[in-house]
Amino acid sequence: MEFKLLLLFVIGILTGFINILAGGGSLISLPLLIFLGLPGSVANGTNRVAILIQNLAAIASYRQLNIFPWRPSLLAVPPALLGAYIGASAAVNIPDHLFKPILAAIMVGITFLIWLDPAHRWNLHLSMPPAVKTGLFFLAFFLIGLYGGFIQAGIGFLLITVLLISGFDMITTNAIKILVVFIFTILTLSIFIWHRQVNFAYGLALGLGSGLGGFIGTRVAVKKGHEWVKGFVIVMVIIFALKLVWDTWNL
């Protein structure tokens, strides 16, 4: 048990750093939790303990640095919360034997989205009327909340894509991403706890590592600036796209 908790802590540092700067860390932590013996639904709930802690640490770090775009963050929260409630309520009722095939299908979808790279292909924020842009912004965050409530893996890439299309730079994008995920994770984790689908020992070990990784990630993001973070995201997109193809092929 001690070795498992230490392993989760170490992996948590890596996944927390990756999640704060880019996204996709849950594509490492979820399979690890399943490998350590948790059923798919319990791994899905347990992973959210780490997500909550890492985003709390990142928020504290951004506030110390006086960098936080509160207004767009709070505009994104209501539709994300609604979607997250629906998604998490569905996830807790998924039988374990169906979880892996659903995860595989989601992996294929994320792989396609990463390959499409809409944030670089489309420049919608330059030409859209404000009312249309706001409506699409709300719809996008509802769908992101729906996905995040159901399964956390890869949500960072979705958030970054939507926020870049909306015209935010990488530093602001990361800050908004962190706050939105933190708030709706409070809701989704509560639903998983209510249905007794959380292993707190594993979640706290992973979460303590993730919190440290998230704290480091915010400092690196601010210190290195937009272009460095953008390059890091591109590298992580390539790595996780390859991993998703491999995992889906071998599931």
C-alpha cells in the first residue's frame, strides 16, 4: 500500500504539471488508478479528488501573482455547472463493463479533435457578432461541462481550444480553465462521493502530488509566457494524440 501511495504521489506531480499547463494528465492517472485495482467508475471519481486539489493550488498561485480574469471565468461557470451535473449523474450509473468501451470511443473523439486543431484553423472571434459569440461561448461550456462531468480525461484540450477560438491568450486561457474546472469539480466530486465511488486514500495521495505539480505549473506558465506555454501545449497534444491512438488500438 505504501508503494502504491508513493507511486500515485509521484505521478500526481507529473499529471498536475501537465494539466495546469496544457491538459490530458487524466489520461495517465485514470489508467493508473484502474491498474491499481479500482473499478472504472471508482477510478473516475477518485481522479477528481486530485483534480480539485491541483486546481485549488493553481488558483492560489495565480492569485499570489495577481493574474486572474474573473469576469470571463464566472461567465463560463453556470453553463459548465449545468452540463457537469448531467454528465456526472450519468457517469455514476454506468456499469463497469461498459466504462472501458465508452472511454475508448471518447479517446477516438479526442484524437480526432486534437488532429483537427480548430483553435489554429478557425479565427471566429475576429468576425462573429457579439451576441452570436456569447451564445456559442455558453453552448461550448455547457458541452465541456457535460463531458467533464462524465469523464475528466482530455478536458484541458477542449477548454484551451474554445478559449483560444474566443480570443484569449494562453496565460489567460490557463487561468480561466483552472477556475472553471475547479468549480465544476466540486459539484461532480460531490456526486461521486454521494454514490460511494471515491477511494479517498488513493485520491489524496494523487491529489497532494497534483497540487504540487499544479503550483509549479502556474509559476512556469507566468514566467515563461505565452509562446513557451503554446509550444508546451503543442508538444503535449502530439504526445497524447499518439497515446490515445495506442490506447484505443489496444483496448
